Amino acid sequence: MKLVVAVVQDQDSNRLSNALTKHDFRATKLASTGGFLRSGNTTFLIGTEDSLVQKLLGVIRDNCRSREQMVAPISPMGGNADAYIPYPVEVEVGGATVFVLPIEQFHHF
């Protein structure tokens, strides 16, 4: 048994959620924030059998693609302004950060 933790950009969240349901994976969705852009993310917690991990990773890969986006960085408030870039920059967003963790026990009551 494995616990797969997938952090995806909110833009990919609904597409991934629908694909997980279509492929009979049950998931818990958590709202999360982080990264350079401080943008919204969704963290999926998915328990699955070892034999289905590769299938699950394929579903995540197919539905969470990275892309380039122009963003205006948030100005530092009381912080160090030396590294602040005052104009929009192109950054890579999207995709998924995925962790696969072993599960010692699983109970469903």
C-alpha cells in the first residue's frame, strides 16, 4: 500500500480530480499555498495498492502539465528589496510535485 501526495496548481485541480474518479482512484483534496508565486495549489492525498502506483502516476502526468506564464512578482513588504524584480517575468507553472510514501497500515471504518 502506498500514499501518493500530489501537489498541483489550482488550474489543473478539477481536470485531475475528474480523471482520478474516471480511473477509480479515491482522493482527498486539500487547499494549499506555496512556492515562488505564492499561488493557490491543491494537494491530493491518494491511497492505492503498490501495483496501481504506475497507473496513478500516469493519470497525474497526463492531467498536470507545466506551462510558461508571465507573472508580476509580489513586492517585498519590509523585506530585502535587493532581489526584487519590478517587472513581469516568464516562469514555469503547473505540473505536479508527487511524493510516494509507504503505508504500514490502512484502515477504512
